[in-house]
Amino acid sequence: MQQRQLGDIRITRIVESTGTDFQPLTFFPETGPEDWEAHRNWMLPRAMDTASGNLVLVFQAFLVQTSRHTIIVDTCVGDNKPREMRPSWHLQQLGTFLPLLAGAGVAPEAVDYVLCTHMHSDHVGWNTQLRDGRWVPTFPNAQYVFARGELDAWEKLHRETPQPHLIDSVYPILEAGQAKLVEPDFAIDDEVWLESTPGHTPDHVSVRLASQGAQAIITGDLIHNPVQCLEPEWIMRADFEPERAKATRQKFLDAHCEADMLICATHFPEPSFGRLVRRDDAFWFEYEE
């Protein structure tokens, strides 16, 4: 399922790629082989690749079309981006993102807002595109919404260790005057607003949607894989503040379990839409096929 109607809001998944090169023991570095024994069978083949035993992660944006606005939530890895620390992303040229957006009937010029849940490189890549040797905003008429604390934290890190994705995917937005720096409770209107979900990064946010009594949340990276519904204590390797990330994830699971909340899980495998239900003393992600 690539699309979902939520009251008057249309949510469309724009899938840049699906990755199967994430080894469970390195992705969740505090786990051991014995931790996976109870999960391997149910995770195959959707959430775990049968051939390699690696985790399956989707890299996608969510196109949110309301009666008032056209919004992109997160912008994936991007093409032509120098990412030497991740060879599979380094200078990739997939050519998938913009054609899929066009297939959904949206030109870059029509996007009103780009909401970035956080500033990891796989969530800001298509903020910009390479044109005549320069990185320019992909969405020329959009306001790019960044949590102020998130930008501050990344700029501090950048001063200590250069962050290539800030150079090519964030700073050009600031220079173009298209950045809107906000607090983590910022609202576009009564249908689209941010919700603070810190831990994975210092000022990580998720995106809440509501229309005609129906509700949804786009998770960003507060949760990466459906196994974390059963094992919310498992941290992933890129969590800035692991203990805070655990607390945020537990709060999210408690708040939205059996609450008629559509979960748009950013990195979950196909179809990425689902609901949270109880499973004994833990939680289960029930996919909406």
C-alpha cells in the first residue's frame, strides 16, 4: 500500500530505496545472537532478509496533501551526495525520488512545506539537488521546517567533526532563506503539527496528522524496526541519547497502542502503515495491507 486516506488528508509513501545491508548485531549493538532466536521466524521475510539474515529498512518520504497544503516529511538520502562513511549511499544515483513524486501528481514547485523530523543524512538528502555544480533547494517555494534545537546540536557537532550532509543538504536551505526554525511543538494548522520525540537525536520530532476525527503519526526515527515494539529497550547504533530514546519509544508505544492511531513508520518494511496492539506484556505492529 503506497497511499492512505486519513479524513481529508492523503498520505503517500515516496520510497527512494529498500536496504538489506543492516546486520542485526551491529544495528542493535547491545543484542547478541540469542536475543534474535525468538524473533527470526516472524520477522522473515518482511522485516528480515531471508538470504542474508539482515534487517530490511525502507528509505522513504511521506507526501501529505491536505485541503490547504502540500507537505513532504523527510527527504531520504538523495542523489549525488558524498557519503563516504556509508558506501552504499556514497554518490548514489537512483533517480527514484522525483519521478515518484511526479507520479503522485506533485511538482517540486507545488510543495509548501518540508518537515524534517531530524538531521541524519537519510532524512535531509533531497532537501537539495545538484544544479550547475551547486546544491540548491529541491523545493523552491517551500518553507523547510527544522527544530531549532536540532540544528544547534548538529552545528555544535559540525564544529568538532565536519558533517557533509549539513554542507550539502541543510546550509543551502539556510542560505536560500527558506529555513523556518521552530520549537518542537510547532503547528502548521489544526491538521498538521510536530510532536517532540527526543533521544534518537537531541531535538527529534515526529509529525502528527488529524482530519475528520482520524489521527496518524509519522514516526521519523523514534523507532526503526517492528522488533522494537516487542523489545522497546533495544537501542540502535545511531541513538544520540540511548536512555532518552528508550523512554521516548516506551511512551510512544504506551500512548498509541489500541488508540485508533495510524502509524506511518518511516523505516518499517512494506507497507509501513499499521496500528499498535497489545501482545502479552509488550506491543505488536499490525500492518495495514
